[in-house]
Amino acid sequence: MANILQLIIDALWFILPAYFANASPVIGTKLLGKYNYPMDFNIKIRGKPLLGPGKTWGGFLTGILVGSAIGFLQARPLAGFLLSLGALIGDAFGSFIKRRIGLERGKSFPLLDQLGFVVFALLFVSFVELPTLPEFAAILILTPAIHLGTNAAAYLLKLKKEWY
Ligand code: CTP
Ligand code: MG
């Protein structure tokens, strides 16, 4: 039991900057208001947005800054930055896929929404740090539930329009 708890704590510690990088844009973009700008510059492919209005430069920079700050506090500055960069790029890549198959901004794509960002974060951070295999498995198993939990909280706080 103590071992499982230790594993969960180690896994969450490893991935924590990516969680903050993924969750903070929704607040950052609100604070910036009209000073924000869409990441895709409103470009469309065959009439469909490249990424859509849910991916903004303000959100991207907020995520990098907040996630990197967490990594800095963990005494893992480079890993924190790479986890954050990977999380934001993975999140944007998810939107790219969703737009290509015709899903509008905010529509759900189960597992891509909850895990895409974390897979990219792990890929990016692997240049400087690797989780153990059990930590890796724990991250993949725990993240969807945690992601749904934080999104539901953001919905209740009226930060998001969708509960998922
Ligand atoms: N957000 C942002 N910039 C980013 C990522 C997120 O401004 N790079 C903000 C947007 O306001 C977005 C919210 O955070 O609506 C929630 O993020 P997410 O659920 O990833 O976006 P969706 O609105 O669901 O859009 P998509 O369908 O493209 O995933
Ligand atoms: Mg969403």
C-alpha cells in the first residue's frame, strides 16, 4: 500500500509541470482579454480552422511560464520547461487533429483531449529525464481521471463552458 502511494506521488511529481502548463492557459487567456491572439492566425485549411480559437498565444505563453515556474520550484528547470513546451504543443496538435475531422472548438475527443498533451510532454522531457516504467504507467493511468477532475472544477468556477 505504502509502495503504491509512493509510486503515485513520484509519478505526479514527475509530470506536475505539464499539468500546470495544460491547466493555466484558460486563466491566462481570460486575463489577457483582447490583447490575446489565436495561435493559428485564423488560417483555415479547406474551410476548417488550422487549430481554432481555443488555442491562443496568450494561453501558450501562460502555460510555458506557469509550468516552467513549477519545474523551477521543483529544482528541475530544464525538465519543467520541456514538459510545459511538450504539453502545449501536444495540446495544439490535438486541436489540429480535431479540426481536420470536423470537430469544432471545445467538442470532446476522448483520450486525445486527456492524454495527448501528456504523451508529448513525456516525449519532450525524455531528452533530459525519464520516469521509471511504473511511473510512466501510473502517469498514463491517472492523467485522464485527473484531467476530467480539473476540467470539471474549471467548469464549476465558470472558467470553461464544457465540464470535460
Ligand atoms: N487555451 C488557450 N490557449 C492554449 C490552450 C488553451 O487560450 N494554447 C484556453 C482557451 O480559452 C480554451 C481553454 O483554454 O478554450 C481550454 O483549453 P482546451 O480544452 O484545450 O481547448 P478547447 O476550447 O476545448 O479547444 P479544442 O477543441 O481546440 O481543444
Ligand atoms: Mg477542451
